[in-house]
Amino acid sequence: MYERPLIKEMFATELALSKTNPRFPKPVNSEEEAILTFFNLKKVGPKKIEAIIQDIIETGVVLEDFIVLHKDNEYIVHDGNRRLTALKLLLDDNAELIKDKYPRTYRYIEKVKHNINAKSLILYVKIYSDPEAMANHVIKIHSGEQSGAGQIPWDSNEKDTFDSQFFNKPLSIGNLIYKKLESTPNKKYLYDKIKDNGYATTFERIFNFSDIRSRIFKLERGIKVDLDIDEHFNKVCEMIEYFISQDASVVEVYTKELASNFFEKISPITLSNNTTTDVESNTISDLDLDTAHDRSKSSINSNSNHNSDRDIVGTSSNVIDNTPYILDLKLKSSRKVINLYNDYNLIDLVEVATDSNGENLKGKVLFNSDSNLIRDNVFSGNAPVGTYIIQAKLENSGICVSKSVEICVVLSSKTIKIDQPKNEFFKSVAAFIDGEVKININNTVNRLIGEIQSLENAQDYRYMIASSVRQLLELSIDKVIKDKGLKNHGNPKQNLKYLIEQLTENTLFTQICSGDNKLKFQASKNLFGAIESDTLYDYLNLITHDSYATVYDELVERINLRVTPILIVFHNYLLLD
């Protein structure tokens, strides 16, 4: 049996942040370090701390209990450290700790902290004196369902139902579909097919897309699908049947373009009061043909019966054989890999763009995405590494067809040449350079690069590497300033900012790109446009301290994508006359 916790009301000033938080890459030595480490963690960061502060102020209370270990006269929090971090930043002048590094969050705290008295806010605490009992409680909170012993997360239906019960929020259409299918006898089979799948949010997405509502349901802008209308409900069921038959997931319908493309085979709804009109206007019966034939015969000379019959058949044929106008759009591939920092003309993906008349419509194809990475059908080299779903759309004479393509931005790599590179540093430059990479700043810089690349188990030396990189960057900046007779702005940080601005001026940068290292102009321009020199230098300065939780992968990325390109450009610039 584990110890039962003592439940107590306490204040934030009485509680201590854990210095051995498992979220931290390494233990810290003080609460100040703990707070800064939380801000640096990708899983937490300043925005999530701000969200906690906002929730505390809006609610006026901290809803969750803190789990605490009482040890050596300290009450150390082992569950609730993010909440306690938020509270401590609201106390006195504690936010000064983050003022320089996180000015936006600092300003936010200063603006809102007077709306709550964090010092007198009562917190509910469960206190353990036995570390094992405390750990058992914490691990159960953070280990998911545990075969039912832990907390089972709500799916979207369950959360939606709860919101409806207690916050008077209307049920989403995804939830309403589930309930309607379950309560409709002749559709119960469809409910049985989807009841164990969390499709509610997917259905919510599909039936709220304006393209789906206007084309398939013939609804005006702002009018929603109504499951109480039989035609709407039957069409919803048809679309769900199709969705299931294709073994689809939210990926296939994630954007409005993808959803429209996925459901392009689904015919628009036919409302009951229009059914007769539609049939009469689009169907020619045998009686109609006979009547038309007789009418034609009466108007033609009786001596031309043979010819009139032939003409009438031709006329009838023209009415029936009304070939529809169609568009044909084909892409060379549904997936394209692009190197980081390289612009790509998406029109190169188009294999066929024409219509039923054989007209070449390639110039009318437009590419778009949910992001702002496409301009004039060119996918920007500024796009970070990742996968992007792009829509190709061809529209002509009121007809539209679209296709989707997956753009994968990858980081290609080419290593600075040393005898035996043994780690990942100074590799990711192939995206913007042709041929071998050369860096020759001076003997000290060259030696430092070689020493870093020759390290085995480099992750064990990340602080030393960070310090060496800062040193070699400062030496390189100093070399360029002195050798080129440029203005010294007093410190390496300001000098780096000045150099990036000066060297990327178009005329000079064109010369640099044609230098000893053959750089791709546009890719290099994009890369340098993405470098925030102040942030880079602050990062290199901060991570040289043991108190900072240096993440190895982040260090590799910063050196490869920021420092290395700068050194390569410096090399070329130093060789220019």
C-alpha cells in the first residue's frame, strides 16, 4: 500500500519548482534556470506559458491539484511545474528574468499581472513524504489509459456532448451525424460501420467546406447542411458510404481543395420540388421524338419524304448526342522532392492541361496552398523542411478541375572536406551550392572546423562545440571586417548583422555566388533572408553556459543551416578583388 497524500491549501511562494524535471535535458541548479529551461523547451515555450497565465487570470483559480514531495523542508512540485512557472512569473518582479530573451512574453505579463493577486491565490496541493508514493501518483497521470487504470481521453464526440450539456454549445454537425445515424433504423448499419472511428471532426471539416455545401448541397454562402432535410441527410449518408468505401482518412479531405477533389464523383443534390423540372428539361421521350418527327414532316414538301426522313434523323441525333465540354489536367507526378532554399516552378509538374476541343490550357493552371509559399506558380525556397499539399487548379468556360500534389522539402547535404568526418556538423549545404565546398578563412578557423568534425560522440561535447563555433564565427567576422576595410560596429553581434545586410546586396551577392564556391543565387538569397543574425548570435552566446539546456539536434541544425552558409559566403567574399 502506498502512502495517502495530505491535502492542503498553499500559496505559490511556498512551493518550489523541480530541478530534476524529466522534461529537462539535464538537471538544473536553481528555479531561475528551471524557468528559462521551460521557455527553451519546444514542447513548452513562451506561448504555452502565456496560455497558462491567460487561463489562470480568466478562471481566477488554478483548477488542477499540485502533486508535491515534502523533502528537506521544501515542498517540491512534481506535477504542475508549468502552472507554477506561470504563477511565479506573476509574482513581484520575477518576470525581469525573461525580459531580454523573451520581451513579448515579458510585456504580456506586465500588462496582465495586475488583474490577479498571484501571491494570495490559494492552490490545492497533494503532499507526499514518500518519494515512491509520489512517483506512483505522477506516473499514473502521465502514462495514458494503462488498460483502464489511468485516464481515458475523450474523443471529439464525447467532448462535444459535454460542451453541449454544460456550456449550452450547439452540437457540431459531426456529432449530429453520429446521433442521427444511430437513431435512424434504416441507417443504423452505417452507424455500426463508423461508431468505433473518430470521424466526427472529419465530418465537421467536410460538411463545413463552402465548396462542398455549394456544389453538392446547392446551398448559398453561410447556409449549413441541415440533417432534418431528407435530401441533405441522404446525400450525407451517400458521401459517408463513399468515404468508407475508399478507406479514406482526414488526410484525403484535409483542405477544401482535397475534399472537393475527393468527392468529385458525388453528384449534386436534387431537391424534390425541382425533380420534375429537371427530368422534363433533360429527357427526350419516344413520344417527344415522334411529335418532333411529325411536326417536321408537315413543314416539308410532300415530294421530299425520303430526304426529310434523313434530315429528321440527323436532327434528332444532334439533340441526343450533346457531347459535354470537359477539361483534362494531368500532373507528371503526385509527389515532388525539392531541396531546401531552392525555388521551384510548379508549372513544370504539368504534363497535360487541355479541353475537349484540344486547346492547350497550360497557361491557365494555377497552384495554391493554405500557406503563402506560392507566388506566380513558384514554390518558395523559403519553405522550411516538411511536406506540403499543393492544389493544381484548371478553370475554363465555367468548368473547373483540380489535382493535388505533395511537395517534400528536404535537406540535402554535402560535407566540408576533411580526412574523416565523424559527425553531422557542417553538412547541410548542398541545397544551395554546386561542387565541392571550401572554407578557408584563416588557420585558426579552419582548424576549429576540422576538430569539430573529427569528434566521435559529438553529443557529449555540445557545450565545447557551441563555444568553438562562437569563437570561429567571431574570428571570421573580424577577418572580413579587417581585410575588406569595412566599418567596425563595436561588437561581433552588430558586425554580423551589418555583414549580412551588405553582402546580400544584389550586385555584390551575384559576384559572391560566382566565386570559389559556386552558389545558387536564388537559393542562397532565400537562405540569407531567413537568417536572423541577432537570434543566431544570442543562441550561440547562451548555449555556451552549462546552465542552458542545450539540445544537440538543435545545435546541429543551427550550425548547418546558419553558421556554415555564412562561412562559405565569407570565403568567397574574401577572395574577391
